Amino acid sequence: MTYEEVLQRINDKKAKVGVIGLGYVGLPLLRAFIRAGFSAIGFDIDEAKVQKLNAGQSYIGHIPSQWIQEWINTGRFEATADMSRLNEPDAILICVPTPLNESRDPDLQYIEGTTEAIAKVLRRDQLVVLESTTYPGTTRQVMLPVLEATGLKVGQDFYLAFSPEREDPGNPNYSAERIPKVVGGIEPKSTQLATALYSHAVVQVIPVSSAEVAEACKILENTYRAVNIAMVNELKVLFQRLGIDIWEVIEAAKTKPFGFQAFYPGPGLGGHCIPIDPFYLSWLARRHGMTTRFIELAGEINTSMPEYVIHQVIKALNEHGKPLKGSKVCILGMAYKKDVDDPRESPSFALMEMLLDGGAIVTYNDPYIPKLPKMRHFRVPEMTSSELTAEFLASQDCVLIATDHSVYDYDFIVQHAPLIVDTRNATKNVKCGREKIRKA
């Protein structure tokens, strides 16, 4: 086909969309394209996920099985673990993890493995788009050589672009369709085809001059958040010593209608973006003989917050005449943010590890995570969520609020628990028993 014929196929919605990586980003992205009228194939190496999807079942809490069943009923979706079928989609969208290794350097094994799988079956006229967050230059320097080693040429035989994912799990106000997409191609035709494709599925597409600009855009978004969260985390520690409530300060400051955006402190950073992505930029800066002092400092502050929280737990227990060792501590919330079942990089696991190392008898409750999953960077015990009965709460020496799920009855928790350490200001509306609460 000519470029014009490929573009027409996209505009007629005859192009088939393939999404690699069927997780918190990939499934909402599939929904956006299927709702727009495209047919789609989902690819994942996890056979269990594939089987569940083909049976119409979701494995992510805020993504209902009804979505999946509707996709299947319309005949517009199937899932597969067979990567040899990557020649079937006209557009391949890559949503695979991009973690850090032990030395906080980029771990591109999933991008590299996926690119090699595509290269084995790459055919003419396919559009490949990387959505996984990474450092500027990845699409051109890592992916392009592998794909062109097939003998096909970008902009002539196939097309390659980057469009950063902007998913906000659990936020009903921002479904994938309602979030603008930035698109940058390796060359102009790639940008134009990717722009045309996404324009059918999302509210707005912003084309930029290159894949590198699109990659840098995502890094900027997450670094901005990491640095500002670090600032309020540092101020939280200072204001606590001064006897000032950081939460009240933030509420007052955000009444200013310009020049201020509210960021909130917490027990540490979690999720797949903010704790990881800025360090991709730090790594790239080191390769070019520079240091990114803001990023490094923000990382130090944010990663120190679990230790600060544990210190507050120890102080609170001491005030009740109890040492940490042997005390019963229940962590409320293991997910990295409220109202989702996503545990990735959650600071709750760091808190649990520190409490156990200190000799505490630790339990947890999270209605979204009934059993603790294995984690890449933490020692996780075999443990299931404890029921928050009045008797259970009363039996604890301390309840540590790490994730402020909306389903928690904070009045009930404060009424029955003897001591609460609140890292999220979740108990702000509780009227009775406030003497039991320590903010951390």
C-alpha cells in the first residue's frame, strides 16, 4: 500500500489495532479504540491474563468485566500470548513496563524484547508506537535499529512513533478517551499516521516535532510532580517541628487563583511513573556529563519518607508507653493510591518491611488487595487482609493509615483503634477521638 492508502485505512477504521501489555495502561487504551469502532488484538506473555480476558473477565479492580465481555460480544477483541501474530495488526501500540535496575539505571529489557518480537514478523505498512515511559532517544536509538535490521525502512516501509501513556488509574474523571495524547514520530509520515490513529480514539492529539520531544514531555510531566511532592514532603517535616499543620497550609495556599498548584505529602512515592521516570533523565544526564540536582534531591527526600513515618509511629507508641518491638501495627492500604488495586512501587511495602525489621507484629487491611503480591524490591510475607472489626481494631497498638481509600469508615476506625498515625490526612473530618490521631 501507499502511505495515502494506509492513512485512508486508518480513517475508515478498517485498521486493526494491537496492544502489547494488557495492564493498567493497555486495557483502557484498548477500550478507547474499540469504543471508537476499531477491532483490536491484545498481546501479553501472561497466559493467565489472556485466558481471563478471552473468558470476558477482568483482573484489574477499576476495569469491570462488563467492558471485556462487551468487546468480545461485538467480535472486535481477542487476546493472545502468541507473538507471532504481531504481523496481524496494522498498528502496534506498546505498553510494557520500564522499571529501574538495582543501581537506578533504566531497565529496557521489556522494550527490547518486545521490539525483537515485532521485528521477527514486521511487515510493510505497519505503524509501531511506543507508549512506555522512557528516556529521550529510546525510540530512535533502541527500537529503530532493530526494526530496520529487517531490511524495511522507516517512513517508507513501516512507521514508528512515540506517544506517552497518560493513564490515571481509578480516576473516573479521566478515562483514556478524555486525556489528550502527545505524538512524535521518527519522521513526518510516522507522526501523521499516529496522529490520525489516535485522533479517532481520544479527545485531542498534540503532534510534536520528534519522538524525542514526546519522550521528554512525559519525563517532564512526572519530574514536575516528583519535585513538587518532594518539596511538600520536606515542608511537612519542617512544619511538624514548628507545630504547623501542612494540610491546613496547603488548603489555604490553594485558594490563590494563580501561580500555585496543590501537591500533597504522603508516606512516600508509589505507582509506575513518579518514583521511576525522573531517574531515567538523571541517568541520561550522567551520560552527557551533567548532574540533575533537583531530581536527585527530590528522589532523596521522597525515598526518605517511609523512614520518617516509622519514626512518627515509634514516637506515638512511646507516648503510650510501648516500644515498637512487640507492638501490633495494622497498615491501612497497600495500594500506591486510593481506590485502586495497583501495588506497584507502593510505599506501604517499605513501611511494612521497616516495621517487621523493628520487631513489630504487622497486619494490614486493603479491600482492593486481599492477598499481598510478590514485589520486585521488597521482602513480602505471606499475608492476607485482616477484617476491620471493632475487636480487631481495639486489639492493635497502632493503626497506620498509608493509603486513604474512600471505602474506609474513618469515624469507626478512630472510635475503636487506640492509636492512629495518619499519613494522608484521611481523618480530617473525624470529630470524636481526635486525641488518638497523630499526623505523619
